[in-house]
Amino acid sequence: MRILVVQNSRTAPIGLVGDALTDNGATLHTIAANEGEAIPDKDGYAGLVVLGGPQDAWDDEKGPHFGRVMESIRDFTEADRPVMGICLGAQLAARAYGAKVYRHTIPELGIHRVSLTDGAQDDPLLGGFGSELNLAQWHYDTFEFPEGAVPLAYSEACDRQAFRLGRATYAFQFHPEATGDILRGWASRIREEARQSNAEMLHGLEVLIATHLPVAENFTRAMTRRWLDLAR
């Protein structure tokens, strides 16, 4: 089973989601879309994963490939093939269906509590994980829900953490793919992002990684296996 992976930055790889996909028999075809690699047609692929990145989903000047990414999200959705949009990918999924994406008042960096909605309790991906999870976050923007979306999660800082469109298109503002090393890499680059005023959020990051990421990894592996089952 081949899965198309759209990468928007080498700093935001597929991480744990990729491990879970390959462990369950999938073959990944990764396209560095931000570097000019062409995104292929959906034919021959069982599902689509759109990853995060430092770009703003509403800024086409810095993301000239966004139009094609959104077209791919719609193509896979309309073909009833599963989509997983992560962070920037989630924002592009929202925008692909007409929803507004914009700068949020509060950034979320590090690891934060995510609450699952009542609608998530019987969701094919998120059902059975309880009411709360502690998951990696790294975003400055947020989105409105597209028309017809099922809200699945929220946090104290950001009401829109996850949604589902149709049977199998999922958008996650949080980062299920993030490993400790991925998070450390983002933290090391925060000064390069000219957002050092937010660095104070990262105090105690190592303790949070040690405390919460093992459980988060179990969630990611189980959730991703379920997502892949939607493509079978």
C-alpha cells in the first residue's frame, strides 16, 4: 500500500507517523513540495499525509505550492482515500474547503494537554483514548472549521485542534509525528524564527518529553494504524 507524503520542510519530517505506517506494511513516497518537487496525481496511492512546516498556510508568497497541496487534499477526499493533515497540513486542509486560516493570539509550543470532544469518543481514529492527551504542539496560526467538519479536539489555548471531513479526511493541529529529537530541533531554531519571546514556553521541555512522549507515541502508533485501516 503506497502512501503519498507531502513534506513542507526538512525540519518537519514524518517521524513517528512514518514509522507506524511502514511498520504496518505501507510504502511511503515523500515529495519535498517546498523545494519544487511536483506532487503527483492520486492514482496509485492509497492515502495522503500532508506534514507541517514553518510557513503560514495563508501566505502563498512563501508557499507557492500550497494551491497544488490543497488540490491534492480535495482529490483524495473526493476519492474517499484517507488524508492526514498535520499542523500546516491541517490548516491547508481547512483552507482547501473554504475555511479561514489566520495568526492566533497565543502560540502553542512544547507539549500541551489536548481534550477530545464528545464527537471523538466514537470516531474511528480517536475513539477509546479517553478525554485528554498530552501531545506535542508547535504553531502560531489557527483555522476555522470548514463547513461540514466534525470537531474532534481542543486545548486551553486553541479551540480547534482536530477535525474530520467526510469518512476519512483528518486534520490535526497538534503534532502526533513529533519525536523528542524533532521537538529539540524546533526548540533550537526558535531564535532563527525571530520569536525568541516565546522561548519561555519551553522551560522544562526535557521533563515534559520524558513524562509525556512515551504515552503520546503509543497514541500515534495506534491512531496511525487505524488511519491506514481506512485505506484498506
